[in-house]
Amino acid sequence: MALKDEMCSAMENYIMNAPSDWNTITADQLKKEIAAGDKMLILDVREPGEYDSGHIAGAVNVSVRELPARIKELPQDKGLKIVAYCASGIRSAYATMFLRVYGYNDVRTLSHGIREWIAAGNKVER
């Protein structure tokens, strides 16, 4: 099977089997998991300038546009919990789908992005 066919099949499978929450996590849920010490990668998929203006503590910045080219920089443990976020949740939804299709099986997107994180009273690093 050609790579294009494999990717289309994987995307079809992802969409048909996505949970009702579409692999999202709320700001409150994420804060609780961080406080509990859950092992995870927090992935900021915004552009570097956006990241520099304020990001969740410990987040790694790989813009969604660069994600395919930089995929090898991510941990190779496909079971690692990954939470992707952007400004509003749109770019991180694309990143989440890409990572799931790529084989990472515990990837979620921060619902409403960093805007919701800040609105919930959480701090950001600069």
C-alpha cells in the first residue's frame, strides 16, 4: 500500500473512531494532571513569537507547520501522554490528528487553547 493510501486509511480510522470529546482536555483537567505530576509532553504548536509572548510552563515549541519535519525531535514513546495547544484550539486539533495518525495514542488538544488556560486564571511563562 502506498504511503498516501496508508495515511488516508489512518485518518479515516481516526475520524470514524474519535471519542465524543474529540480528544480534548480542559484547562482545569490539564492543571490537575500537571499538579498530580503526570508524565506528559506539553506541546505548544504556535509560532515561535507567540510562544515567546507567553506559554505554559515546561511546554516545548514546535509550530504545527514544522511538526512533520521535526517529528523525530519528539519522544519516541508512542504511549507518552501529549497535550498540544495553540491560541484557540484549531492548530492544535490539526497537530493532534497528525500525531495520532503518526502513531502516538495518547494525544489531546487543550480545549480553546492558551486563551482558555489564561482565562481560567493559570499563569504563563515568558
